[in-house]
Amino acid sequence: MAFNVENFTSVIAKKGLASSNKFEVSISFPSTGLASILPETELNLMCDTATIAGKTIQSTPEIHYGVRREVAYNAPTFDPLTLTFYCTEKLAEKKLLDAWQNIIVQHSNPNNGKGGNFNVAYYDTYAKSSIITITKLSVSGEPVYKHEYREVYPKTVSAIELSHATSSGPMKVSATFNYIYWKDVTQS
């Protein structure tokens, strides 16, 4: 079937187009005292960009006589979740993400000449109770698509570049979060 402009515009007129700048983020920290650095509501407000992560079905070639097929096996893999935050003047957002990572891996005795010790916390301490919810909103502000990421923790916190050449524009920090799975929790 050939592309029909009238059909295309009719669908857009009836259903509208989704806008990528209408979203909200909700982060629930693990119960480790992180909210004392920056309340969850303030971090949620400072989120500039978010991704609705995808997933990949693992597959393997099925090799029999004749046609080769890719067949699914095992559990899916989930893409990492990336969030970018505006930074306030005292970099509370960066401090919070660093503190979360410090809960995951504690570095003790860094000045003992041997590099110190790295003690990894229990998974339940830094991830088990943490949730990130990303809600895609309609033009009127109604939730239309809601993703909940379970057992999240910041795997990577990006570097923040400083430059005398840049005189305007807010500073931002990005974090890539690992999580166990996501689910669609949109209310129908």
C-alpha cells in the first residue's frame, strides 16, 4: 500500500503525536539516609532527560537441516536507564549520586600506601528497595505510559566538565542505573 498523506494526517488529527518533553520522574532511594543529602522530591524536579529503557530477547541460532532460525531462550536483558539532572549551585545532585555509590562500595584507608580496601555492600542495602518511575504525560498532563524500574542503583555517574569558555547554560550530571527489571504500570 502506498503512503497516503490524507490517512496519515487523519491519524495524527485523531490520536495526536507524543511529545518527548512531557514526563516526570520519581525516585525512591534505598533506606540508607540518602534523603538527608537531597530530598527525593528535589532530585525528581531536577531531572532534565530520561530514557524509557528497552529490552532484548536473548536468542540463539537453531541449526537443523535446511533453514536456520533465531529462537528465543532464557530471560530478556534490559537496557540501562540513563537520567540527566540539572545541578544546583552546591552540586547536591552530584553529591547524592556519589554518596549512593559510596554506599555500594566503601573505600577505606585510601592513604595507607596500598590503595586501601574496597568493601562491597549487600545488594539489599543499596538496591533492593529502590524504585525509579518514569511517567510519560499527555499534552494535558495526564499519565499515558508509566514505567517502573525495580531494584535500581547508579552504576555510572558521569564526569562534569568545567570550562572557562562556557559562560552560560546550567551544569548537568548524568547517571546510568542498573536495575533488575522494568514493568509497565500504566493504569488503563
